[in-house]
Amino acid sequence: MSDIIKIIDCDERDLLFQSVSKSLVNTNEAIKQCAFFIHDNEIHDFKLIKIYPDNDPGEIGSDFESLIEDGIIADLINSEYPVSYSKTGVVIRLATKEYLYGFIFIKCFKEPPPDDNYAAISKLLSLWFDNYHKRKGWDTHKKNIVEQSYDQNRALLEGIQNLRNILDSIQAGIVLVNPETQRIEDANSMTGKLTGLSKDDLIGMKREELFLLNSWDYKEFGKLLGTESILKRKDGNVIPVILTEEKIKLGTETFILSTFSDISEQKKLEDELLELKYQLEQKVEERTKELKTAYDKLKSEMEARSKLEKEKLKLYYAIYQSPVAIVIVDMEGKVDYVNPKFYDLTGFYYDDVIGKRIADVVITDNNATYIEEIIETIKQEKVWRKDIRIKKNTGEFIWVSASVSGIVNDRGKVTHYLAVYEDISIKKKAEEEIIRSKEKAEEAARLKTSLLANMSHEFRTPLIGILGFTEFLLEDDINEETKEIVGDIHSAGKRLLNTLDSVLQLSELESLSGYLQLSKSSLNGLIKKQYDYFYPIAAAKGLQVKLNLPEFDLHSEIDNNLFTRALGNIIDNAIKFTSKGEVSISAYSIEKEGHEWNVISIADTGIGVDENDKEMIFQEFRQASEGHKRNYEGTGLGLTLSKKMIEYMKGYISLESQKGKGSVFNVYLPAVED
């Protein structure tokens, strides 16, 4: 303070600003920056004249603007005390009774504590400015715009403040509600105490978020007196209140004034009085059975009331937060309640539909029929359910799953209807797409069946005739050149017949997929027959064929014919694609993933399969080597047929292979006990 007194003797304003700022910052470690804002009487604004340290004028200027917007500067102008404290720092007013010179804004690292020296600094510097202006010959007695505004509005501000003080002193909660938005626009101090919410939290809150299980149509009613409601607190707890609401006008605007008082003590007193009543009656007639019965009944009612209140609250939350649209309709067909999901589904707000006929709100593509069906169904004490189309507020129709049931009172009488609507538009689109796909598939299946039937007749019959004539010619005495040509014809015909048989087998499998009858069979004998059949074929190519069967029989539920054909295709492939080495067939049982399996393994030393082709070779009409230059004949259906046959018998095929080293096909079938 002594440093400030010494500085006060200087005559230059800028030097004074610099010296005072520097002294304040250097003598207090809590101060971050110090700035002078001088009032410009011409434009009625405040200019930043000096800042120390001069490292970020933008930040302190922005903070000072915030003080103006928050009303702190205006309050300080009208305050008897020249210093104001905020979370960001200290503001010191520089003014005499006649003239406002400006402010010193001290920005701190943390919230500053009160300091009496700041008031002394305000007084000293205000006197310096007054003398400085007199020396300059300026008129300091002419009131500026701030003082003029202060004189004109002081009485009004005092009246408003007195009214606010009165409202804050009232021992009842008071909130001001906008009837259009139903949001709180102001609240007194007692509201904050009762709810545990700050005034900032309360402003903007929906009325229904504060008062539970209590609805009021602002458009129909002008006043609501003394009704019981439930007030929701910040901590999630609820307290009973007595609520009074009425419409009021403030200026040209209409608001709802809600006044409420905590009646927890009253409720507690009621319970205590009931308990006291019981105790007094017990003392008078403590030996009578009737009093015991009355007490039990009273206690049960109290517990039931408490339980009922909790159940009502739980039911309210369940309906309010339900993921489906819920509508409650009275017996005249008028809407009593809709939950928020109704707006999400239809686009209609709560106020748009309350009190209106449900038939005018939920418009379907067949209203009259549905209403008659609903009434008849509920008369039979049943729930009406149907997928219907309803119209949104945009005019668009959407599919919903609708259900309507009666709400029955304790006397068994239907008092309201409960309607539930769930959006199933996506489901309906999917169903329509499935139906279209099914129709296309059925049409394709019919065409395929017709084509294959024609193939069986149109191709097979002439092919058999061609093969018969070529066999006859081969047995006849013809020259070698002609015999070779006929032999090629015979070979090509057999190849074409095999292709036709494979295609027909594939079609037959697909038609049998839902009707296949499996029976328990021994696999050993069937495997041995395939070995005996293919042994001479392999020997003709110079290949060795090995068979390794267990001493015990392997049993699975199979179709013998399908199993034999599937195994034969795999063995035939192994011989076809092996030019030297051997083909081995072995069988064994293993446990895999908690299940017993019988495994038939066919290994060869043939060309093998590339890793990228392992999936492809099981596809219809596909081979590892394709195109007109491929090295091996065939339709590419053999493995496809085998895979489908094994899968129809609840098994599967795995493949292990390396290009140029051979392949191992493992057929897995579920094992059954002998």
C-alpha cells in the first residue's frame, strides 16, 4: 500500500497506470495480470489502456467482456462498495460521486481472498483522476450515461431486488413455467433447497421432469389448487408435495406459477397419528381380539399404500421409457396419455393428441373395420393383435405391430383401452423381399426340373442308342481305321452319358434333401467293396492301392447308396489325378469337440491342389485345371456330389493338400453305437 501512495504523486496518467500495475503484480504472487479499463464517455464503452505483464491482452480483454455480459460490472457501478470479487479475479471501480473513470481488473491464478487494501486503492486513484481531470479543465460534474441510467433505474432495480428477496425468503418452492414449452424459466431459492438442484440446473428443465404422476393441461385449466404431487430430487429420491398452479401475466407474456411445499413431515405426522391411535386403542382394549384385527388391518393398509406408491412410480417409468409407442384411450375413444415413443413413431406431440379421438390420430388404411374388430375382441376379454399400416403426421404410411387390450378396474369393469404400437417397417420389407426371392427360386426350380426331365428323355435315350450301335460295330469285322473312329465315338458317348448322369444325380440330391431316410449301417463292408471295384482300374495305370480297416466295425446312420457313390467319386478322383505312386484308403474313429466321428481317409500321391483352389474344387462344374487346354477330363461335379451326399448324412469332408505332392480327403460321419 505504501508503494501505491508514493506512486500517486505522479502527473502522467500512463506512468501512473504502469507503476500501479507493476506494483500490484510484483507484491502479490497470486496475481497473474493487472489491467486498466477506462470509460470512454463519447462511445460509452471501456477501453483497455494498460496491461502488465503485457503478454496476452486478448485473454484478459475477453474475461472483462464476460464480466460485462454477466452483469458484474453493472452491479459494481451501482454498488456502495467499490470492489467486486469473482472466480477469475478482482475488479476495482475508479469513480467519484459525479463521474465514472473506469476499472482496474486484477486476474489471479486462483480465486482471490477479500482484501481491504483494494477499497483504499479505489479511493486514492479515484481522487487522483478527479484532480487530473480538473487540471485538464474537464467538466467532471456532467453526469455520463451510466450515472443517468443509474438514476432512472435505481428505484426499479431496488423494487425487483426486494421482490426477489421476498420470493427467496418464502418457505415454499416457486417456479415459473412457460406454458408452450412446459420448461422452467425461473425458480426461487427454496426450490433449489427442496430439489438439491442449482438455479442453472432448474432453468430449462421440463416440468414433468420435476413433478411426477401429475399432469395438467395448460390450455384447458386456469388454476390447480392444493393437489398432491411427487417432487423428484437431484439424488433420485422423491418427496411428497402439495402443489398449486395458476396462469399469470408478466408484461405481455403468460406464464404458469407453480408453488409447492414439502409435506413429508405432514405425511410422517399422519403416520405417527395413526400409530398413536393404535397405541391408545390398545391401552383401552388391549385384551380384545377386535383391536388386534383393526391394528393388523391398519398396518397392512399402510404397507399396501407404500408399496402401491412404489409400484405406481415403477409403472410410470416403465411406460414413459418403453421402447414401443403406448396410448391409453378412455371409453369414449379419446386419448388420455401417450408416451414419448409415440412421437418418435408418428411425429405427433403429446399436446397434439391428448383429448382427441384415437381414430382421428391413429389413422389406418381400414379404420372402420379395425375399430369393430377391436371392440368385439375386447368384449370377449381377449387381446386384439394385427400388423397394420398407420399414417404419420407427414402423410406417410408405415407398418406397425398393433395390440389393443382392455384396462380392467378392481371390480372387473373395463375403464380404458391400452394400445401398443411397434414399428415393423424394416421387418415387412424383409418379408416382402423373402417372398419375392422364394417365388423366383420356386420358378427357377420348376424350370430346372422341367429342363432335367427333358434332358433325361431327349439326351439319354439317343445316347444309349448311339452307344449300342457303336458296340455292335466294334464287334463287327471292320478295318482298323474305321474301328478307331467308332471307338472314339463310343468313348465320347460314354463321357457325355456320364456328364448327364452327374447332372441328373445333382438334381436328384437337391430334390431328396428334405426326404432322405437314414439307417444305421456298418461302413467296413461298403469301403471294402469300393476298394475291390477300383483296384483293377488303379492297377491298369500302374498304381498301388492300399486298404487299412480297423478290426472292429464302424457304424453310422447313412444311406448306403449315397455313401457308396460319394466314396466312389473321391476314390475315382484320386486315381484320375495320380500318374504314379499309390492311393491308400483307411478308416478309423476319433473324438472331436465332444463328439464321436468315423473317418474315411483317401490319400494319393497325385498332382495336389493349390491352397487358393481348395474351396473351388467343391463347387459345381469347377476343376483346379480349367479351360480347353486342361489335362483331365470330367464335369467337375464329382466332388460337388460327394460333398452334398456326405452333408445330407450329417457329415462333412476336409481336404489336406500340397501342390505336386498329393492330397488327403477325410470324410467325417457321426458315429453311432453298435
